[in-house]
Amino acid sequence: MTCAGARVQVAPVRSRKDLKEFLQLPWRLYAGDRAWVPPLLSDLKRVLDRRRHPFHQHADVEYLLARRGGAVVGRIAAIVNHRHVEFQREKAGFFGFFESAEDDDVARTLLEVAETWVRARGMEHIRGPMNFSTNDEFASPGVLLDGFEHAPAILMSHTRPYYPGLLTRAGYVKSKDLLAYWLEGPEPPQRLVRGVARLQEQQKVRLRPLDMRHFAQEVRTVQDIYNSAWEQNWGFVPLSEAEIRYLAKQLRPVLKPELCPIAEVADEAVGFAVALPDLHQALRHINGRLWPFGLLKLLWHARKIDAARVLTLGLKPGFRRMGIDAMLYLRIFQEGPRLGYPHGECSWILEDNWEMRRGLERMGAHVYKTYRVYEKAV
């Protein structure tokens, strides 16, 4: 029980007990939320570990817990990403891993401590939630504005409906909305299929699956395209060598080459897309733990996965507006049903990325979730 009249106290995570409470808080806050998918605890521990996750090589992070009457009622991470400061040329800190009881005092106190922490390190704004950055592989940025009834797709977030109110009442304003599109299979319109095929022939674009036999080289190819494709996008920071190696290692076991097409023009790789089977459909059954029986449950339920998530797509700047994005999407939407994934999510898409949005909508996809990132001057 918490004491409603007790003062909220915020302190950094310093002990194993603190870390355990930081990790386990969502199990209490999301109890009864049928859409919530418990995160895999071993993955979350690895992400938070300053010695193991490469993000910490170029960032300062402080994990904070809020207590009231001895009970943990909230958590937050205060973040200064030095690569963001350098690349975006703005003094912006971040907050992430934000969870709070439905209590303005709890949320405001947590946020104020994070604001003070980033301001002490020279930052002029704070933005979030970011877990840790727009490149993060653990959970997407932002808090949900709608679509609460739908479970999150793999590597996407799910938050409580009262979070936007907590943030706005603490003085935060909209920074950017991120959209999740849903495509109900099994096949895109044939008129579109024929049009894309003609375009592919005219532009002399070759699509091929990811070559797992030369995985390291493929990772370098994707990194080169990704960093050039997203360079001008909101919030983008190039992936470091350590980050791309880490991300590739984490994703390799679940990659399906047919769902990771690479586009080539005159033997030059100019675009790529990556889709993953929605493992959240299986993870929701193991309560965040692989042992002692979670792994067996995971393998059992993984056989029933019927959806995939397109989590990234990139084109080199000189090859945009050629329809290559439509070719990549279409290839995934055609291969997905053949592999047992007739449905899919495409996320996240910036609200003002009209070129990508129009392409998805032509294929019959529709927005079914909106995530909002907030910011505040400090």
C-alpha cells in the first residue's frame, strides 16, 4: 500500500534491490491491462547495463526511482546522448523508461529531477520518452495517444492512457507524433502490384533477400544506407559501429531473409527494408522470464505468430521518388503471407513523412496507433 499523503521521494538506482524494483514496477502498473506485453527481463537488464550496452559508450544515464510511503510508485531515466548533441547541434537531454502511478505529484517530481539532472550537464531542453534514442531496439519512443486496445508489436511500446495528461500537466508540449500503420492481409491490390512491377522494370531495380551467408557484409551495407537515408530526419543520430554490431547480433536469430529485401540499381545497394515476425505474440505468454519454462512456452506459441512488423526502411538520397520504397514494401507484403504472416504493422512513421505515408495508404494500410514524444525547456 502507498500512503496518499506521504511526500514523493526520488533517488538514483544504486543497489541490486533498487534495480530489481526499477525492472519490476511495470508488472504492478499494468496489472489487468490485457494489451500489455511483459518485457523480457534478461533483455531489459542488458539494455540498462552500462558495461554491456554500447549506447553507454557515448551517453550519460541516471536511473531514478520514486517512492511514496516506502512503496515504489514511479521510475525514469535521465539521459544525455553526446552523439545527439554533436550531430543535431542542439543541447537537448532526454528522459526514458518512464512509468508512473496515476498521480500528478509522482510524475511531476520524477520529471523535475530528470530536468535538473540534464540541465546540470548543460542541456537546455528535455525530450521523451526515449528508450534510449530513436535508434533504440528495446522499445519505441513516445507514449500512446490511441490504440490502447491493441497489443504492441515487437520492439514497440505500450503505455497507460493517463500518461499524456501527466506530461502535459507537468509543462510538456508536443515534439513529434509517430504513427503505426496496420495492413490487413493477405494480398495488396493487384492494380498496385502490376504498377509496381512495371516501375521496377523501368527503373531497372533488382530486389534480393538478405544474404545470411555474408551477414557481416550485409550489416555494413545496411548501415551505410541507413545512416545516409535518415540523416536529415527528426531526431536522427548515426549508429556507431558498436551499436550496429550489437543490434545485428540481437536481431540475427529472428531475421527472415525474405522479409529483409535489399534494392540494387546497377549492382549498387540503394535501399533496404527489415521486417520481423511479431514475437510479442509469443512473449506475452511467458511473463518476462525464459526460465524455467518460459523458453518452452515461447517456442510453442511462436508457431502461431500470424503477423510481422516492418520496423525500418531506408533509401539513399539519390534514389528517392523512384518508387523503390513501394517495391520494398510490396515484396514484404507478398512474402509475409507465404511465410505465415498475412497481417502486419509498419512502424514507426514520422507524422510528416508524407511520401512514406502515401505509399503505405495506397497499399491499403491505415493508422491505428499514434505515439507522441514530448519536450520542455529546462
